Amino acid sequence: ASAAEELKRAADLIASGAEVASGAAQESMTAFTQVIGAIALQLRNADISQTKMEGAQTLVAKTSADVANLITNVAVAGQRQIASVAMVVELEKQAANIGDIVKAVARIADQTNLLA
């Protein structure tokens, strides 16, 4: 009977140890599940961040191109303005010449009237 009791106690100890090991394994499984969930969340957040950064890069590239076009257009407008100023100066000279011609014609008309 003593050997049977020893065997029963050993079996009880093994069963108790198995229960403790099972509980520890369950806790480890729960911890791993939480870690996996946290990693999955971080991956989703990283994907979202990457998508947003790609969108921002596209926007920056477009804005940069738009600014370059604006600078080009301002330069062209500046050149046209310079050409317009030169044209106005030339028109002022021509107007002055026309004024001189009109004065000369008026003098000739006055002299013609005096002779008449």
C-alpha cells in the first residue's frame, strides 16, 4: 500500500506541475497574442504613415513644379514688360517727331497764308 501511496503522491505532484505548466503556457499564449496584436497595430500605423508620406511627397513635387512654372512665367512677364517699356519709349519718340512735323506743317501753312 505504501508503494501505491507513493505512486499516487507522485502522480498528484505530476498533475499539479502539469496544471502549473498549463497555466503558465496559457499566460504566455495570452502575452504572445497581445504582442502580436500590438505588432499588427504598429504595422497598420506604419502603412498609414507611409501612404501619407507618399502623398506628401507627391504634393511637394507638384508644388515644386508649380513654383518653377510660376518663376518661369514671372521671368517671361518681366521680359514682356521690358519690351513694352521699350515700345512705349519708341512711341513717345515717334509722337515727338509727329509733333515736330505738325509744327513744321503749321509754319508752312502760316507762311503760305502770308504769301496769299
